Amino acid sequence: MSVRHAVLGLLAQHPRHGYELRAAFEAVVGGEENWDVKPAQIYSTLARLEKSQLVAEESVGQDGGPEKRVYTITPAGRTALLEWFATGIEHEHQRDEFFIKLMLSLVSGEANPRALLQTQRNQLYQEMHAVTTQRNRLNPKTELARILLLDKAIMHLEADLRWIDMAEGRLDEVKRQPLPEPETKPRGRPRKI
């Protein structure tokens, strides 16, 4: 989820200032341990949305203090939000940092691929323990939305662990195959015919 669309969705609920948006975002995602969005990211997102005319700023006076900058969603912002709701979310499964690390260990010979797999397995188990502990503390009668989010995270971790096992079982076969090389392209100007 982009922070941009989250901000639009929260402003569709009602106008808010930056601090309220950050607090509402953290409430939706179940706290900063799940997704830590910095205040600067909220304010830079608001500035871009305002420049794109998707939100509008209103100044509201405060008793004895500076004016608060409260933001509202514009009709164009609501249209952008509805378009986002109407489209699927594309996951970038092929952009996997651990896969790149594993392949580079094979190509460079600078690291033991089996040790990398074990280190990653340990990391995933630690994450699984933390997320499961967090999930088990929740009350299904009042916090079902957060439970669903954490269940999804647990399922992704389980899939990653299964992939580690599969990669470990196929590692010798991968080593026997030629490693991917870039295509060589002719250099210089094309010949005149």
C-alpha cells in the first residue's frame, strides 16, 4: 500500500492534520512495529498530494498557539482513491533481496550459500515468533482486522520458509548449471548496407 493512498483514504473519512494522519495510519496497520511511517513522510506526501490538487489545506486557529494545517480530500483526490480501490495490487515477488544475495554468493564465491540459507531461515523464524506472539495477544472479538493482517504476514513467512527448504534441496543442481550471464550486444555503429 502506498502511503499516498492511505492518506487519501484517511482524509476521505474526515479532514485531519499531519499528526492525526500519522496516528490514524498506525492505528490501521496495527502500530509502528508493523509499518513505521515517519512524520516527515506524511508531510512530504501531503505536499505532493496538495501540489497534484488531490488534497487541499485549510488553516484552523488554535487557542494561544499557531494555526493547524488541516487537510481535506478534493474531488480529484476522491477519484484517485476510487481508482485505487478498483484496481488490484501487484506484488513484486521477483524483486527479492534475499534471492539476489543468494545468487551473488554463487556467482562471486565470497559467501557460503548454505550458510546464507540457514541465516535467512533463522531470521524468518524470529520474525514468525514475533508476529505470532503479537497476534496471540489480540482479542478476536475486538481486533479481528489486525488478526487478519498478522495471519497474512504469518502465511507469507511460512511460504518463505518452504522456499528456503526447496532452494536448499536444489542448491547442488543450481551450482551445476551455468549461471545467468548478460547478453553480449555488438558495440559501435551499425554497418552501412
